[in-house]
Amino acid sequence: MMHRSYSVTHLEQLESEAIYVLREVWAQFEKPVLLFSGGKDSICVAHLARKAFWPSRVPFVFLHVDTGHNFAETLTFRDAYVGQLGARLEVASVQASIDSGRVVEERGPNASRNALQTVTLLDALEAGGYDAAIGGARRDEEKARAKERFFSHRDDFGQWDPKNQRAELWNLFNGRMHPGEHFRVFPLSNWTEMDVWQYIKREQIPLPGLYFSHWRKVVERGGTLMAVTEHLTVQEGETVREAEVRFRTVGDATCTGCTESRAANLDDIIAEVAAARQTERGTRADDRRSETAMEDRKKQGYF
Amino acid sequence: MSEREESADNYLSMELLRFTTAGSVDDGKSTLIGRLMYDTKTIFEDQLEAVERTSRQRGDERVDLALLTDGLRAEREQGITIDVAYRYFATPRRKFIIADTPGHIQYTRNMVTGASTANLAIILVDARNGVIEQTCRHSFIASLLQIEHVVVAVNKMDLVEWSEERFEQIVADYKNFASRLRIPQITFIPISALHGDNVVNPSPNTPWYKGPSLLYHLETVYIGPDANHVDCRFPVQCVIRPHSDRWHDFRGYAGRVAGGVFKPGDEVVVLPSGFTSRIKAIHAGEQTLEEAFHPHSCVITLEDDIDISRGDMLVKPNNQPHVEQEIDAMLCWFSDKRRLQAGDKVLLRHTTREVKAIIKQVHYKVDVNTLHKVENEPELKLNEIGRVRIRVASPLFVDEYVRNRITGSLILVDPFTNETLAGGMIRLP
Ligand SMILES: Nc1nc2c(ncn2[C@@H]2O[C@H](COP(=O)(O)OP(=O)(O)O)[C@@H](O)[C@H]2O)c(=O)[nH]1
């Protein structure tokens, strides 16, 4: 009865699971939105959504929470990719939240807008009447995410309570909620960084150039290499130098570090990830602030 | 070539094994998982540094690998694991997903959750304590959730002088008790999670043990037949209608195959309507498939225009699920806010259907420590497991859980709080 061809690889399993989750979102919610940053994980989710509903168009609005500190390359890529999918892009601006006094900007040389994003995101979800926000977060990224559900319930303040999560069994997802509440949904929950790269390669998914090695001006700050952009002020005593670098994540330019690398294509990157001695988030200054930094932000409603 | 580079090459053909770990407090579960991740080089420098820092601050004499898996702040404060956490590691042969579940009595719910998607369970036993009540409970849950493979890892062998006699005694005790359960395959391995013996490499301390190391067993255990490739079941998730010029008449049914093998040309019956048609094509994105089986997600188109919507199921004419309005289920009750009693009204989710349901009867509950049936308390409380009769407002298309984990499982939801109340394994009355 068993048949050799019935075995499936782990990438096929992960793909079919993610597609199943995306379709459940579409079926269970009134107005879902896909959080799209132009980073590799959200690009992967968008690609999976395209597959899940083909030959229909992706039925989700795309939402980008723009810190105002993005790399120009990411934004160009974002617009082109969303345009090609024929989806509608909405941009929620942290700058607008600052200007309207909803949040107050951090000060100092390491000021980051990462924490402020939460307010902008929650405001945008409420304004748009969105009841589910699909994100590209993975459980392997950080300890506090290891317990995250596929369907993660948020109360009417957008908060996550790690002690009061719904049990998630088999593939039965419970997306019921009261008015004002919403869900975060994570189709890539079971993927690792390596899985994402391998899938990108298998599916030949396009990525912003920042992920591949290139020469640029950098400074070293707190053990991390930071790109010199219009969003980063070089401090006294810091030396700017040219280096061949690439980014492992392409978030906020003020807190996303790069690493020296000569990995110019996907095969190089996969070899580099396989040999890596630092987690992806290891290059994020905001997680270094304390051991429980991520968990604290998540409780407030961070991605 | 280093192991890691090799794993990059093999990556596209790797299999996936999902396993769960259970043990009572201090049996060494966190240490074992930390050890597996450490020895397979899944731990990164920055994670290790964070753990070293914490160990130093606490004044531990050595780096506590258990800290690597110890998730949330509340747990760190209480020093215990309180919820299911998922971890990932890979070797050149396989990728692994661990559902790490705590062993306290009050957390049966977590263990059931972790076991629901697992192919294998590791049950830890402290060599000094042997088979205890918790071991029985964990094994009962593994058998209830139909986990194919159980590994009894006899840990802390270093504390019993690597005694073969002690190990054999535990094996005998366990077998004696497990004869009352339905566990297809049980493997016993003597280990020391702390020192690494028989975890990744065979240990020189146990020359009398001829079996595989734990990791080797995880890498090679045969997981092929876990899915059902016989009974064709395709629960429809949603209908794909592009409404575009190019795909004007396209009408496809999206879903994930829950059992059997579907091919273009196959005759299918649609439940509940009973209409029949043939499969025109099976799509996965822009590709078309020659056949689809579990766990494929795909879109099926039919030769005839039939009214089909979410919650319907495509099956084969000569092999149909039971169409029932009254079912029995072994339920595990998750709520600390309410109990389950006859007459309760709830929502029931099964495959892609949601229906109203009423509890007809609590037949009995199971004392998970002794496996005795308790028949004189017809209600279920938090973390209790029992057999229940349920009546639903419209028919379900079900298989027994032992036959198919997907069409045989359900959850109950509170219609007012929306909380997930219970998970259930279907048995036919
Ligand atoms: N001697 C010895 N101690 C162990 C072994 N495995 C775990 N321990 C110790 O047992 C204690 C409990 O281990 P831990 O992993 O936290 O248990 P958990 O509660 O099951 O997660 C810790 O002090 C460990 O160092 C072992 O194989 N040998």
C-alpha cells in the first residue's frame, strides 16, 4: 500500500501548511490584511498567498507600517512587487503618528522607531476595520515567539497575553472573536530562516538587492555594522568606511545592522546561513536592549 | 565538508518529523532539548551568550542548557515551563519540529495540543524514580492521540551508575503497564541528557546497550505510513472564482487533502448533496498535478457545474465517510471557567465545518493515572478526559480518529466567550 512517491519533503509540507492557513484566514475573517514590509519573510507570505488563490488575485489588502526610516531600495521593491501582484497597498506612517502627537519620538544616538510602530499598526488596523493581520513572523526567530499560535488572538487593546492563548490542535483554527478584537496570523510559524531561503530559491522569488552583497558606507556601533544613510547620524569618534556587506533583515535603517559578506546570490547566502554563528535577530539593536525585549514588545501588540 | 554545508545540499529532499516531549518536572526535558539543539549546532553564538550570562547571574556552576528552551518571562520567574513551545532543528537527514510540553498535572491540555500533530513522542523517565504516575499519564495521552512511535528515554543514567539491571527493570515495568495501551512502536534508550550519553553518539558508559542513539533513532524511524492514503477525503476550504476575462468560467475548490489519492478523471461524490462528477484538473498555483494526497494543498475543478461551498467534502463513491448527526468522542476539556455537562450547547468545528452541538451524555471519564473509568461523575473539568455523546445540528462527515486524524478530530468552542473548550477524537457509537 505504501508507495515511494507518497513521501513529501519538508518544504512541501511547510508550503501546503502555509497555504492552508492563508485560505483559512480568507474563509474565517471578514476583512483580513497582509502586513507587507518588503522583507524576505513578507515576500514569502505574499508569494504563498498568490499560490493559494491562483488563478484569482491575492484577495488581501497589503499594509506597510512605514517607520519613515526605510531603505529606498526596499520601498522601490515593495511598490513594484505589490503592483505586479495587482494588490492594493496601504501605507501607515509612523511619521504621521508622531506628527499627530499619537506617539513621541525616542531621542539619542540609538533612537529607534521600532517601538512606535505598534501604535501606528494598531491605529491602522482599527481605521481600516481589519479583523486579521497576516504576518511573516516565525517561531524560530526569538524565544518569545516559540509559543505563538498560527491564529493569535489579540484583545481590544491589541495586546497578546501569553498565558491566555487558545489551544491549537491538529489543523483546526478557531478565529472567532468579539467586535473590536482581532487576530494576528502567522503562516510561516514552522519555518526556519533556512527554510525561507531554500523556498525562495526553489520558487525563484525576487528579493530587494539589500539581501545580496554590495559595497556601501558603514560605521561600527555597539558591535554592529550600521549603514550610513540619511536616517543615521554619524557620531563623533565613529569612522565611516566602505565595506562589502549584506543585510539579513531589511527593517528600520536605524536599527538594522548589516554583516560583511561576499554572498552575491542565493546559493552563497544559503551556504552562509548554514554556517552562521549568529541568529538573524542578532543584528537587531532593539532586541539587545534586554533579554526579554521581544516579549515585552509583543505584549504591547508588536508584530 | 562540514555537517552544516552538507545539510545545505541535501536540503531540498529532507523529510520532516514532528515530535513531542513529555516528562515530569526535573526529569531533564529542557536539558535534553537544549542538548539536542546544542549538539546539532542549532544554537547560535548570541543565544549561547545570553544563556551563559543568565547562568552566571544566577550563580550556576555550569551553563544551564535548559535555559535555551525556557521561553517566557513568567516561566523564568517561576522556573517552570507552562505552555507548548515549538522548537526547530535539522540534521542532514531530517528537519525536526519539537512540541515542547510541560508535565504538570494541570497541563494535560498542553500535552494533548502538542501530541495532536506529532509523529513521535519522547517520554522521559528519571532512572532513579522509574515508571511513575506521570509516565503512565503521558503514555496514555500518546496512545489516545494515536502517536505511532514512542521513545522511552531513561534519563540520568549517570546517577544510577549506568546500571543495566536498573534499565531493564524500567523497561519491564513500562512494558507491563503499556500492554494496556495501543502504542504501535516503543523504543527504550538509556541516556544522560546532562552529559550527552546516547543522545547524539553511542555512549562508552553503556556497552551493554546495543540500540541506536536517540538522535539516530529520530533521524531514521520510518514515518511513511502515518498518513492515510486509502480513504479519499477532500474538505473544501473555499471556492476560487477569479471573475477575470481570462478565467471567466473557472470554478475551483480549494482545500488540503485529508486522505487518499485524487487524480484527474476520478469520479467523486460531493457531500452532503450527494451529486457526482469527475475531476477535471488539480491545480497547485500555476502547476497542474497528476495526483494529490495528504498533505497537499490544491485546487480541484470538476467536469460538472455543481453548487459546492466551504464545509462540503469530496470523496469517492465506493469509500465514503460516516455521515452522522450523533457521534461519540474522547474529549479533553481545556476550560478552567466552565465544566462540561449533558445539555450544554456549544459550537463544534470539524474539518472546515462549524456546527451547533449539544452534549447528550458524558459516558465516563478516565482517571489518567490509573486508566480506570469513572462512571459516577458525569461531567468534565479542566484537564479531564472522557467519553462523550454529542448531537450536532447538521450532519458531519467523519471517520474514526484511529483511521484518520484529520476527519476524526474536532474542537468545541464556547459560543459566547469564543474560547476553545475541548479537543476530541471521534469514535463511532
Ligand atoms: N546527573 C544528571 N542530571 C541531569 C540529567 N538531566 C538533567 N539533569 C538535571 O536535572 C535537573 C532538572 O533538569 P531540567 O532539564 O530543568 O528538567 P525539566 O524540568 O524536565 O525540564 C537539572 O538540575 C539538570 O541539570 C542527567 O542526565 N544527569
